[in-house]
Amino acid sequence: MDLSPSPLAFEMRKKVEHFFETEILPRDPEWRREVHENGNPWPDFLSELRAKAKSQGLWNLGLPMLDDSDPGTRLNNLEYTYVADVMGRLGWSSFVFNCQPPDVPNAEILQQFGSPEQKERWLVPLLNGEFRSTFAMTEPAVASSDANNIETTIESDGDHYVINGRKWWTSNASHPLCKFAILVGLSDPEAERGRGHTMVLIPTDTPGFIVERTLSVFGAKDITTPHDQVLFDNVRIPKTNLLGTEGGGFLIGQARLGPARIQHCMRMIGHGEVMVRLMLERARDRVAFGKPLQSYSTVQEWIAESRLELEQCKLMLQKTAWLVDNFDNKAARREISMIKLAVPRAYSNIADRAVQVFGGMAVSDDSPFASAVASARVMRIADGPDEVHLRTLFKLEQFAAKDEPALSPSYLRGPGNSFLE
Ligand SMILES: Cc1cc2nc3c(=O)[nH]c(=O)nc-3n(C[C@H](O)[C@H](O)[C@H](O)COP(=O)(O)OP(=O)(O)OC[C@H]3O[C@@H](n4cnc5c(N)ncnc54)[C@H](O)[C@@H]3O)c2cc1C
């Protein structure tokens, strides 16, 4: 297993880092003003930056199945880890490279399961960065971490489907550029478990697609990726909007989540790196009780523990990416669950330590730490709560051991219990 950067990954990291330092970072004050103060979900200068990044091939980097004819540069999952951490340094920078969720995982679905007509209508503009998309699975009425509970109905009516139900956390639905949703619904209530759900494509201007409200996350609204509650009220779509096969929705869902989790996690690691550097600088410069904070062993340990966790996570994540590249999502199932657990925990620990090092400033919006704490908390729920991943891990552990011979009794003996002989 070789986790070192390929020549392409090396080159792209240098280019992305340069673009980030020279084009993105200097515009951050403008971003804050436009987006956070004026509530603009898509500032004009973002479109300019995107056009520039695209013209340099710094585009669609998070799509290992990119065709040669598509815009951008194809990187595999491992190669992408070498640029995703740079994008993670500032929350909005992945937009510049068209690497933002949920558009990337939605594009992956279309690449794998879209018909030629669907690709032409939805995938091509998504890859060109002309519009955005949303993914509608979670429902307020049922425990949606168990996808079998999803109740929104997809009923057949001649050559159309009719969709009824309410979704929430439909991230991006009310964004002005969002043109379609990928929806998971129940098409056959009688089918065996895992076979009754289907995915369909729904244009957001279809009558009956109603955004009811935008939810806040720990008190704040996400302006660039609003988290919405959407009512699907007798939404009629042609059957040509079916993705894959009827009843094949979960199969598609599994294909979607592996790379998406790797990408989320690598961005978190990139931001974890930023927080460690900020802690170091603060601990060097801030003086309390006559000494810089860095001379206190607690602060030293917080920074050292953070490095330890980041390195462990980075390696685990790159191993996961390598497994997906060289085998598939299924072969990396255990690792995907492990990174989904380990990275948000590490990120949360680092954000929490940074809050302590920075004191009062850290809990306000004057610093990035308050929103880091909130994102870390969210990541323990979104894309599957911790408990579901722990359950998967336990089952895989149990499965791996099931055909193994029982361990020798020697392993259970301490040095002094020879009476068992
Ligand atoms: C910011 C944000 C963005 C999101 N974006 C999207 C999106 O774009 N599209 C979308 O469809 N969804 C999205 N989600 C929804 C997210 O994926 C769900 O919230 C998540 O899957 C959990 O489902 P639930 O909220 O219904 O919780 P529930 O299923 O009700 O689970 C609640 C709790 O029950 C416990 N639990 C559940 N199963 C088990 C188990 N097997 N063992 C032990 N305990 C268990 C866990 O503690 C869990 O946290 C987003 C969520 C957030 C917060």
C-alpha cells in the first residue's frame, strides 16, 4: 500500500495551494462581508474565481470517474486527499474548485447511474458549474438513520411518478442555483427490506416542490448551503427521471457515501491543521501570569495531543482512499465507518482545545472556533450517526472472527494462575 502522492497529486497540490494563497485567502474579508453580513448566497466574485480556477484545470477534482471530455482534472480518491485538506482551510474554498457537497456526491450518482439523457440534462451543467443540486432523504417523521423507515411515497401513474412526503435537512434546496433534487422514496411497501426504495430526479421548479422553511444549525443559518424543509405535494415527474432501477435506491445510496465521507473528513483535517497553527501562535504570543501560554504544560499537551490525532486520522483516511481506489466502497466499509467516527472526534477535540486556548474570543463569531465546534458536533449525526457506524464496526469485527478457531486458553491466563493447567 503506497500512500505517497503521485506526481499528479504533487503537482495539483502545489497549484491548488498557490491558487488558495493568492486568489482565495485575500478575498476572505470580501466573502465575510458579502455572505455573512449581506446574506448573499453566491457573490459575483465567486463566479469570477470559479471561472479562473476552471481555466487552470483546478476544477472537479473530487470526481474519480471524471471523463476525459469533462471539464477539470481527474484525481483518484487518494490523490484528492492531497488537495482536499488545502480546501478545508477555509470553509468556502471548495466552491471555487467545484468540489462542494452535495453537488459532488450527486454528480457521482449521475456518473454511475444516470441514463445518457439524464447525464446530458443534469450532469453536464453540474460539472460545468452552471447550477447546483440537493439530496432529499431524511424525513422529520421517522428515524432516518435507518433508511428503511423512509416514508415519502413514489407512486406509479401511467408514464409518470407521483411523489408525496415531507423531507428536511435537504441541504441546498432553496439555493437560487439549485435546479434539481435526487430524492429517495418508498416505491414498493410490500418489497423485502432494502428493496422497496427508489431514487428519482426532481427539477426544483416542478409544481408541488415547496420549500417550507430553512433550518438553523446551532442557532445559525447556512447561507451558501441552506438546510431546508421541503414538502413534496403531488409532485409529478416522468418515469424517465428514474435513477437506476425501481427498488434499487439503497444500492445507489451506498455508492454515494464512501467518497463523500472521505472528502468531508479530509477537509476537516485541513481545518484541524489550521487550528493547531492558530493555537501555537496564540500560545507563543499571549502572556498570562508573567509567562507565555506555551510554557504551561496543559497547553503543550493540548497541542501535542492534537498533532497525534491529526496524524492518526490522516493515515487512516489515506488508507481508506487507497482501498476505495484499488478495490471499491465495499472493501473499505470498515475503514469508511472508522474515519467517519475518528475524524469528527479528533476535529471536535482540537476545536475544543482551541476554544480553551483562545478564551472568550473563541466562543464568538470573531474566531472560527465556535463554528468548528458546531460542525464537529453535526458530523457525529449527519451522514449516519456515530452509533450506526459503531454498530457496523462491531458486526464486521464479529463477522471477521466467526470462522476463526477459539483462542488458546493461554491468552486468558495471567502469570499466576497455573492451577488451570
Ligand atoms: C447540517 C446537516 C445537514 C444534513 N444534510 C442532509 C442532506 O443533504 N440530505 C439528507 O437527506 N439528510 C441530511 N442530513 C440529515 C442527516 O443525515 C440525519 O440527521 C441523520 O442521518 C440522522 O437521522 P435522524 O436525524 O432522523 O436521526 P434518527 O434516525 O432519529 O436518530 C437519532 C439517534 O438515534 C440513535 N440511533 C439511531 N440508530 C441507532 C443504532 N442503530 N444504534 C444505536 N443508536 C441509534 C443515534 O443516537 C441517533 O443520533 C443533514 C443533517 C444535518 C444536521
